[in-house]
Amino acid sequence: MSKAIEGLKPELVWKYFAEICQIPHGSKNETAIIEYMLKTAEKLGLSAKKDSFGNVAVFKAGTAGKEKAPTVILQGHLDMVCEKNKDKVHDFEKDPIELIREGNVLRANGTTLGADNGIGVAISLAIMADKTLVHGQIEFLFTVDEETGLTGAQNLKGDFLNGKIMINLDSEEEGALYVGCSGGKDSLATLPIEWEDAPAGYVPLQITLSGLRGGHSGLDIQTGRGNAIKLLNRILWNLNNKIGICIAKFESGNKRNAIPREGEVTIFVPPDKVSEVESSVRNFDSIFKAEYSVVDKGVTVKVEKVDATSKVFTKNFADRLLNLLYALPHGVIAMSQDIKDLVETSTNLAIVNTTDKAITISTSQRSSIESSKMDIVSQVRSAMLLAGAKVEHSDGYPGWKPNMSSKILITAKSAYKNLYGNEPHIKAIHAGLECGIIGEKFPGMDMISMGPTLEAVHSPDEKIYIDTVEKFWKYLLEILKNVN
């Protein structure tokens, strides 16, 4: 067991979290974690089942005196976002997450921590195992592939669960109860590349941008953090207009729900223009450091000579690509008029990838208002079409409309005040919680979402604040004890 969790409370929660960190469980790679969940339930003497998509349900009877209390569903997802720093050697298919404890913070060594949603899963496992607790019947629902399409929740069948009260354990702020979330939709552009030979004598250069914080494309979109795609394109667009460069590759971002943190492009330039390019890149390095001195002070841009293929994009294709990347919106589109400081609508320019045949550009749009979501999807689509791209959209997922008269919300508010003397914050989140889909699949489901405090999820800076886990644990148990 990792030394990083020694002495942490509650012991059962941290024990299970450390075990989860030993098991590779990136999105679409959940086979091992599913087997672990089923075997753990069996060891604990609890009945469990798995559906054809990998979703797992575990059932625990109510304790003495609570047999007739309403059934509560505790829900989390089994997969994690797999992000690492460029210089970190780590294979998410087989390597465990290395835990590092720094005072009140637990983080990973150069990778995402997976506390989203590993800590929620660990809390459920601890409740499954602890026989001293007071609660009614609990159904534990563990879904798969939440991070790359909400696939598990999308494919739940109506007979998989019996309860009508659900507590989602996938929020990231202790002391906050979430009662609503945004819906989302992805938009993908494919631009078939027009290739030609690089001009004779031209010098291949690689421009690399790194050091951005990135983060969750919903939760962190309002921070104004730099987008590596946008910044690299800014450099290329200016060089293309001043010098007439040739472009051979553009790579940045690798998760549709993460703000891209780093990237690299390969260009060819005349020998007598190399020093001008180097000077321009140094200038942009200074510009970005100044513009992002508060939110992304680690940003760095470098250029170096490299060996590269002699094929480059035609000028017409390069112009269309750079203009499209400049025109595509990124960031907050509108703030909520109903809930203070809540982002209502946003879009994330997430991934640019170069293959032998095409450039693909992945984006994601979110909104708590369905019509606004479709409006920003249409705006993104129109820019892509103007560039001559083939455009595809995901099916998307629904939002979750707040119900301020919810019985579980009332119980949760009362429990928090009883424990800690003050009211919890009632919020909605600009991210796609599974509550929206589950509420659609199971009409009448009474839901809230909650969790301990996490920061910078979906990035290698992800961290969990240790003291909030114990506080959250006590709070959740108080809610379960008082559901009637």
C-alpha cells in the first residue's frame, strides 16, 4: 500500500482509493476495474451484477431499524481521464498511479490522479464494507466510459435499478450540493490534406508550446487559461502572413473534454528566414508570458531544427486550416442569468491531429439551455463548413434541470446544518454529470450530486484536499442515516 495514504482518515476510503490507483482504468479500458468491483462485492458477501456494457450494480441491505427506509442509489463512474506531462514516462494501460502527499494535498507524479471519480468509487466501496453504519437499502451504481461519451449511463436499462433517490458522487467541492448540470455535444471536422513537396532547400523547424495548465473543459473554461491550439495557430497565422511558411504537421490536445495544454507544429522555411522565425517565436514566448502571467505563467514556446518528411500542406490547404482554427470559438459564450457565476454556454477547441490523409479537429459544446447548446453547435459547424471540412456531431447528452423542492436536497441541507452549523451551497455545474442521462432513463429520480474538494481534474495538476474527504464522509453518512 502506498505510503502516501498512511494515517489518513477514514482508513477504509483511502485503502480502497490506493487499490483503485493500482489498477489501470482509463476510459474504455475498464475491464480490470470492473472485475475488481465484482470480486470486492463477492468478498463482502454482497450481491452484484454487470450489464453487457460493463456497468456494475451492487446491493446492500438496510441496517436494523432502517429496513423500510427508501432505497438510495450511490453512483459514480469507474473510468478516469489519462493525461500526463510530456516528459513523464507512464503507460496508462499497465502502470499504477504514483501517489504523492504534500501536506493536505494528494496528487499524482506527473499524471492525472484519477480522483475524478476514483474517490467517489472508494467512498462507495468503504460504505459497502463498513458494517457499523446506519442506513436503509443502498444500490451502488458504477458506470463505465463516463469521460469519453457517458457511454455506460447512455446504455443503462430501466430494470437495472430499483431506487428512486440517487446521490451522485462525482462533484468536486465539499460543502456544495449540485442540483443541475449542462448538456453537451461534440463537433468533429475532417479536412482531407492536400500535400505537395517541400520547396528545395527549405529548412524544417519544430515549434513546441508547453507549460499551460489545461484543465476540465467545463469546470475550468471560465478561468481564461491558455489553449495550446489557439496559441500555436496564432504564431503560425502570423508567420504565414509575414514569411509564407510551409506547414507539415499540427498536433495538440488529446482529450475532447480537456483544454489542450501543449502541442507542436512542424514547418518549412527558406534558409534566410530561419533567424526571423526564431526571433518571432521568442517574441511570442514573451507575449504569452505577459498575457497569461496570472493564470498560465508557465507557458513556454520554443523552436528548433528537426529532421522531417519533405511533404508539406499546399498553400491553399494551409490557409484554410489556419483561418478555420482562428475562426473557431473557444471559451465562455454566455453566463447564466439565473445562477450567479455559472457558465451557461461554452465551447472547447480540444484536439488537432495530423494523419497521412487528413487533419481532424475535435471540439465540444456545452450549455444548460438546449437551444443555446444547439446554437453554438451550429456556429462551430458553420465555420467548419466554410473551410470545406466534413462535419460530424455526437449524439450529445441532456442537461439536468434543478428541482429546488427535491426531498433528498432538503434532507441533505438539513444534515449539513446539523453537522457543521451552516447551510451547504446549492449550485449547478457547467459539466455533463450522469444525472442528466440517468434522470432521463429513470423518470422521477430524485437526485443531488456532491463530493470532496478536487482541483485541476483532467490534468496532471489534479489534486484532492485530504481534509475534505473525512468531512464529506461524515456528511454522506449523516444523509444516509436520515433518509426516511
